[in-house]
Amino acid sequence: MTNGPGDARIETWNRDGLALRYRDYWRNADGPPLLCLHGLTRNSRDFEAFAQHYAGRFRVVAPDFRGRGLSNWDPEPSRYNPATYAADVLALLDELAIEQAIFVGTSLGGLVTMVVAAIQPERIAGAILNDVGPELDERGLNRIRGYLGRQQRFATWRQAGEYVARINGNLPDHFGQAEWIERARKTCRERDGSIMLDYDMAIAEPFQSPPDTPATDMWPLFHSLAGKPLLILRGERSDLLSPASLARMAAVSSTVSAATVAGVGHAPDLTEPEAIAAIDAFLRQFRTADSVG
């Protein structure tokens, strides 16, 4: 029995002795699937609305990185890094016999996409980078360092929503209490009688590098990706991807396009009208003649 366009099956693949889980939407779609990779403290639930919009035209696969959501936590925190996540993703593609996918990477997921482009570029049919690039603004990194790896417990979903709003700088600024509670339900879960953040706090250990550690030059990774069809999205008020960095990225290749999502910070939900319009236009090049409606 196959799942319908709006339904997700939660499946498991294994690597390093860990059970890693993914959501798989509508396996009968033609063309390369959309492989959705979430941000640092997030999980595959971020892509539920995105998958509702695109499943039926595309197969949508959204994994939980190790240490997040339904995937196992890693007993070795040093493995919480983009190179490991890229290897996990490639193992998942092999498990599903997917030769090529259109990568959709939000924040950390975009960095993982660039790593995959450097080591197995043939697996990427095209990519969407959501509010991330080879240059990351220290303002955003410092904001993330301020809350990363500090477990919180909430008595109510309202409290959880208020916390999520605070660490995101209350952006999007049009969000009200209901929207922040909905966001909290994607980033937290009920456990042991309270509401908790839904990730292993140990993911912070590799992220908290000493101040004198030389920055990694990620431009070579980006150049490996920029020869592919590529769409870059930026939140208008993002503190992680600057307008100058976006302009530099867009100028690299004629296959690169860019769009800004008004009124949001880091990172767009990919359900905003500007985001949907840009993604729809980008994905038209991947539709087969039989699937164009």
C-alpha cells in the first residue's frame, strides 16, 4: 500500500549503529525527489507544510539528522558535524536507491548540501539553499551560541512558544502567540511530564570551537555546488546570511538565482508567498513532460 501525496511514512535507516529516521511523502511521483535537510536544532517536522505543497508533484524525503527528532542520539558528540551528516544523507540515498535528488537545505542543511556537492556532486540534481552560504555572519552565530545546548523545560506550550520567539528575535514579526506555539510544537516534544527541546544537547560541543580556531573557508564547497541549478533564499532580516554575501553567491554562476523573503529573519519557513513563487519557478525545470499540469 502506498502513501498519498499529503501523507508521510516514517521509516528507518541505520548508520554507525544508530537508527536514523526520515519522513517519506508520496513515492509515486516522477523526477528527482526533494531531499529536505533541516537546521541545527530543528528536525524533519519543519518541512510538513512544504511537503504538503509539493508532494504529488515530487517525492519528498525529510530525514532527522542524528541527535534530532526521532533519530537516535550519538554517544560520540564529535560526530555531530556536517561531514558526518553528509555521509548519513548519502547512505540514505543509497538505501532508497535514489541516484539524484534536489537538495533543499535550511541553515545547517545547506552546509551539508555543500559538503555533498564537494564529495559526490553527481548525487545533486539541483539545490535550494535556505538562508545559508559560505560566509556566515557572526551576529547570527553568536545568537545561536547563546542558546545552543541549554536544555529547557516548559510547563505549557505557551511558555515553549514564548521561548522559541525569544531565541528567534521575534521574527517573523507578523507571528502571534498561535504561530509561535505551532513553531514550538515542531522544535519541542513532551517527555517525562514536561515540554523539552527535541535535540541532544551534545550537538553544541563541536559548534563551540575555541575563539582562536581558524575559520573554515567554505567557498570551495559552494563553488562545487554552484555549477548546478541553484536557488538561494534569504530572510530579509536574517542575521546569518548578509545581503552582500547573497550578492556574491548569486554572481558566481548563471545557474544561480536568488530571492529575498520579506519580513522574516533566519530562516524562512518556505511557505511564504515569495518563497513559494521562487521555488515553484525553480522546480519547473525538473518536471517531466508527463507531470506538468
